[in-house]
Amino acid sequence: MDLFELTRALVDIESVTNNEALAGEFLFRHLSPLAAKYGGRVERMEVEARRFNVFASWGTPIVTLSTHMDTVPPFFPSREDDEFVWGRGSCDAKGIIAAMIFAVEKLLAEGISDLGLLFVVGEERNSAGACAAAKTPRGSRYLINGEPTENKLCLGSKGALRFELVAKGRLAHSGYPELGRSAIDALLDVLEDIRRLALPEDSSLGKSTLNIGTISGGRAPNVIADEARAEIMFRLVGDAAPVREAVQNAVAGRVEVREVLHTPLFHFSAFDGLPTTVVAFTTDVPTLQETWGTPFLIGPGSIHLAHTAEERISKRELQDAVPIYTNMVKRLLASRTEAPGKVQ
């Protein structure tokens, strides 16, 4: 398969978070001949039942290229035209997987080893795959993480803070609402107060933001709701503590608040010669960086198209990503005896 065919093959495997097994099996099969040809190995790194990361390595993996194989819903299959490959996960992050594989294949053909590929599950939800990988490092000193940055080197990414809010009420006939207590009304009141919170700002990362991602509850239109819940996510530009406190104060005990995820903001190392950007999304890097090496974040595709019904990736950017990754790996391998930090 060429680069675009591999991207489409990956896109056509539905791998919404928690359903990544088929994508993992495909990658394991696809990478096994490459491992055999160049004296490497491929392994399934177990995360939980029916979920595993895929790790391939050649020699001692000084540099590891990594991204995620899961996608957000809903799934829709691939198509292509002269300019783009379309489909769920095309830019976030299956095109990146394809570009990384092609870069590694090119490096191996040139006789370059001491590198690895790590493809993880769960990035779109709770970084379950990255958490598992962080507990089983393989000696990597540098991590090139792939997310859609339009092939620009990311210098900073926002953090994330996610909560689940659960409201309890009392069932009653909707003709006699005074006999019940609506969990939906309570939840809506709390959400409105949270929406009014003043959130921190940062000169380089911009504003903190809030998204009310899901709302559910109730049993029927003619029944007063006895339960309702919502999932909300803040994109952070600073410390999480003030936002946590503000949420608790806004809720004031009216509903239950469960913190589901916290990923801190992250500042990345520089790498000379590459255009740079900052991003408002969160990655697996804060979870992986302590055990998988000094991280860099870069990949083809636009984040503005990720998670949308128009998700697609530029064929030109896909092609350009391959030499970007190969050159980064070469320079990082050449600097392996130096202290981690800015790569000249």
C-alpha cells in the first residue's frame, strides 16, 4: 500500500474509543513483516480486556514515534479526491500513523535503527493507553508525538479538566410537579452558573474554555426526572486548582461533582528549523513524557477539521510529514549523547 492507501485502510476500520481492537490487530499484522525484515519486534501492550497498544521497535528505541489509534464518534468511512483523504480519523490521527510508519520504513531501509513506534488506545477519552505505556517504558530518550498541527512544531498545549455532574430528584406525575423534584431542573441551574464562571487567560495559550459535552436524564415527558447528568470539560491555560474551586463554589452542593480527568498544560522543547505553533487541545504527552523521553509534538492535518463531519487530511501535508519525521529522528539519534533539550 502507498501512503494514501494505508491511511484509507486505517480510516475504514471503526475504532471509536473502547473499540480499538481491530485497528490494533491490523497494525500488528502490518508491522510484523517490517519487524521481521529489519530485525525488530512487534508486541501487543495490554491495557485492559480487548484493548491493547501496539509497540514496534528496532534495536534500542532511543527515539519513539507515537500517536493514538482511537477516534471520536461517529464513524464514517474513507474517500479521497485529488487534494484530500476524507473520513473519521483521517487527520486525528490515522493519517499520522501512516506517515510515521512510512518514515520508519524509510529510515530502516537506510540502515538506521534504535527507533520505535507506539500506537495507543484511549487518547480521545482518558489516555488509558498512555497510562499503561507510562508504566512499561522501553528506554526511549525522545518521543515524537503526532497530532494534527499542520506540520508545525507545537511549543505549548492547553491542559484539560473534565467533570461529570450527577443530579438526583424525586419521581412524580408531571401533572403534579409539586409532588416531585426535577433532577433536570437542578442540573440546568447548576450548568448555567458554571457557564457564567470567569476563566483564566494566558498571553501565549489564550483563554481557558468550557464545553458542556453531554447531557442526559429523565425517563419520559410525563414523568418528573429523578436523575440527570452532564459531562463538562475545561481547556486550561494555567493551574487546575482555581477552576476546581470555582466549580465547587458554583455547584454549592446542589449536585454531585466527580472529577474524571486532569491533564496539565504542557510546554514543549524547541527544535530548530521547524515552523512553530501553540494548540488549544490536550495530548498524551504529559502522561508519557516522564518515562518515554523528551517530547516533541507535530503532525499533518488541521485540528479545525478533527472531530467534525468534514474531517479530512491534505495529501500534500501527509507526504511532507514523512521527511519531517525522518529528519527529526536522524537529528535526535545524532544528539543522543547530548543532554536532552533544544535540538540544533
